[in-house]
Amino acid sequence: MGEALVERQDSDAIAPNVAEQEVENLSGLSSNPEKNIFAIRENGTTCLMAEFSAKILVPYEVPSSNDVDWNVEEANIQLPRDTDIRGKCWSNESELHLSWLDKSYTLKLFFIKDGQESSRRSWKMNKVQFLYDLSERTNFKNGARPGKHTATSHRISLMVTPAGMSYECEATEKVSMASTDQKKTAVLYLSEVHIQPFDIQSDFVYSEEYKCLTDQRKQLEETLPLILGIILGLAIVIILAVYHVHHKMTSNQVQIPRDRSLYKHMG
């Protein structure tokens, strides 16, 4: 499986011996103009769903003022809504390829399902690849050192999620990719992520969400003061109730005078 996986993932195209599946760009349904929504369907049902905001920071070189040296600039490339989608769902692997501006840019996301026992199986994003052309002038300045390059992040383990669940993360996640452009490093930023590349039970419907650790911590930080407030309130109520009961019980008891001379007045 390892060699076949590497061969499929390192190729620029989806495996030719497998029929390409139906793809859907549903980004227009998002109220956030920077958020994209994609789906891949096979045999009339959804096999991969993904929505997220993405931008890629790419360092590149331009001539310095002395026309001898090179200065490093940084392009901020936003994933647009009008992307061309390709992809494939295998039983234990899936891919999502997004291209724009006449394929000057292509972002590829690779997913794999791990584990043997059904109760312990999980899926994850195990590779990201970004292909870019420095001659494209929307993001790269005139005079940029020409060339087509590929930035790749190998053997990563992101979005680890129990099998049968979708992955959700509002927080921004960072993926570093080594580029063929003189060992520069491009960085992918993903936010508002909701992805499920396997085991979708209902068409266009995510399975139960598995939240990322950052979101779990944030949720705990937001709810902890409320929980502590409730506990404190309950403690105060219990203390007041105990005091009230104790006060009522002691007030009904016969008071024995401490002065022995007063005993003769009792009875």
C-alpha cells in the first residue's frame, strides 16, 4: 500500500485508471466571502466534504535596487471561490485538488485512514502540496525570479479524527511546506475548518463533529467561569440552608441558664 500511496500522491493528476468523480463548488452558500465549500460525490452520494478559509504565504525573490542582489518578498495568496475542483475517494485514501487562475496555482490536500481495528481507526491529513508559478502577476511582482515550483509538506499528521466523524476547528491551523524554490518555506493557513473525507452516511450531511484541541480549550475557558459561578452559588445556598435549619433547631431548645442561682425559678 505504501508504494501505491506515494505513487498516487506524488503525481500531478488523479490516477488515470480510476474514473473521476462528480465535484461540487458550493462556496456561494457561505456568508463568509473568504470561506470555501467543496464536495466530491461518487455513485450519487457524497464521499468527501470540506469547507474552510485558506491562504498561503509564499516567499519569492525580486531584484534589489543595485540590480545585482535579490531581495525576498512574500506573496499572500488567498484561496478564491472560483476554483476548479478535482478529487478522488478511495476506501482508505482521498484527495482534494483545487486550482485557480488557469492552473497557476494548485492546492492539494491528501487524507488517509489509519488503524486496523474498527474501534481504533482514525483518519488524518497526511500531506499538503502547493504548486505555483512565479510568472503569475496577480500575487507576484514584475521582475520576480521566474519558475514553476512545488511546496510540499510530507508525513504530517493533522486533523486526526476518529473514523466515522467529521473534523471541525474554528482556530487557525498552520502547515509549513518546503519549496523547490531554493529551499524556501511556504506556509498554509487554514481556519473555520469542517472536513470529512471518509464514511459520510447522508448525502451532503456531515457526521458528528470532532473538535480540535484548540477549540476544546477555548470552549472550556469560556464555560469554566460559568461552571465555577454555578458551583459557588450552590455552595452559598447550601450554607444558608444549613444555617437556617441549625438556627431553627437551636431556637426551639430549652435554654439552661448558666447562673445556678436561676435554677430555682425554672419549672
